[in-house]
Amino acid sequence: MTINSVTTILGALIGVAMVTTIVRSPNTAPVVKAFGDAFSGSINAAMGAGIVGK
């Protein structure tokens, strides 16, 4: 085993642990919804939505 393969395996394990922890949290749904609202709001602002007279 090389250092590269060990690093890849450890990174994958840490990634799975992070996803598991995030999904199991009771606050996940509101956080994801808030992120989606913020993202769509920034897209609308970039497109000029909400500007009066446009």
C-alpha cells in the first residue's frame, strides 16, 4: 500500500462519517432549506429579479 492509497481510503472514510453525521442531525432539513433559499435568492439578484422598473 502506498501513501496515496492510504490517504484516499482515509479521506473516503472521513467523508462517509461526515455525511452520516450531517444526515442524522435533526437540524439538517432547515439548514438545507435555508441554503437553498439563499442560493436561489442570490441567483435571482444576479439576474436582476426584484428590481423595480426592469
